[in-house]
Amino acid sequence: MKVRSIPLTEPTIAQSLRMLARCWATLHPSATIEERQFLASLVATELAGR
């Protein structure tokens, strides 16, 4: 299969993060809000490149 270039305007990263977050929430239904907020802060830190 030929590799296509992904234009910068295509929101693939945002869509992937939302999909992964939904999958995680489905697999961990009993996670507390604190655990969810901690995971969100880890993702934000990684996205910021720190």
C-alpha cells in the first residue's frame, strides 16, 4: 500500500487521542475521577514535550 502524506490540517492526532481515551474509559469503568485527571495530565505533559 502506498503511504500518503498527512496534511497538517488533518486532525489525526486529536481523533486518535479521543478514541484511545474512550477505549481506556471503557476498559476501566471503575476508575476514579482523580485517576482520569492524572491520565489526562500525563497526556498533556507529553503533548507539550516536557
